[in-house]
Amino acid sequence: MPIELWTARMERPLSDREREAMLPLLPPERRERLMRMREVEKQREPLCAYLILCLALRQKYGWKSLPPIALASLGKPYFPDHPEVHFNISHSGGAVLVGLSDQEVGVDIERIRPVGQRMMVRLAHVTTEEAFFQSWVRREARAKRSGNGVGTIMRSESPLQPGEYYYELDTFPGYAAGVATRSRELPGKLHRYSLDDMF
């Protein structure tokens, strides 16, 4: 099965009604952590990420609700009751990306923003913000797929290993995004949403 991808761009704040409708979708521990955030506007992307995950699971598998989510030792989420379904989510500065597959998958999306020249050269050996975030996204998606933890992305990037594949994604202007997999098969359709499409 090819990896299927869902992405959304949030160009406005959530209403109280939307926020209240999304909160029950989150796993209890994630919901508790979110509720401790003082700035309500920072809740938007995580809430929308789980809403998109629910929409993707309903569309792909007909599931009416989000099954229990557990975390592997280094924090990678998975469905313990459905080991055949792999997922990954990412959110950054007004955008969300969700991937579903029948094997391990890692996704990342980042809004391209100013970065110091020294940091770009030190971490990625590049000189433009776009190239820096393309490198960052590739590293993070690979780390999330492998389950090794995102702490590994601060090291020099290693070449793709045999049987490891990475695909850049064209999501929204001003963002870098990608998906890491062990499948040679190209990712399937990228489903795009706006915040208004989700309600």
C-alpha cells in the first residue's frame, strides 16, 4: 500500500466551539499537556493534527474514532490494537501533515523562517533558509520513521541507507515537507485541507 498523506493549512484562529469539538479527539495524556499551555493559540496545530489523523483514519479504514495510542521507548506513537496501521503526524506554524502506511513512516513539515547563517552552515552546510529547512525536514522525517528519536537530527546527516527512501512533498508555499519510508513505492495522493474544510 502506498503511503497516503493528508495536510492542512490553518490561516485563522480556532473558535471556542471548534477547540471544544477537537479536544476529545486527543489521547488523554496529550490533552492534559495541551490544557496546561497558557497560550490558547499554540493549541491550534496539535488539535488540528489529531483531527486530520481522525479524518484520515475514517477515510482510509472507516474507523469512527481514534483507537488507543501508545508510545515506544523513544516516544514514537503507535496503535497497539492495530499494529498493521502505521501513522505519523507533524505540525509547524499554521500547517499539519499526517501520513498513514502499512509500514513504518515518518513525516515532517516546517514553515520556512529566518535562521542565522552560522547555524545553517554548522547544522546543514547550506546558506539559504529553504535549503536548511529541506535538510531539517529530511532528518526529522527519517528519525521519526526509524523511531530513534528526534535528538539524532542534531548530528551530521548520514546518507540514505539501503532500503531507506525519502520523498520531498509540495504542500504549501513557504513550507518544507517530506516523508521517510522503507517503501520504494512513491507516496500516494496528498489530500489538502483548509481549516474550514475540516468542519
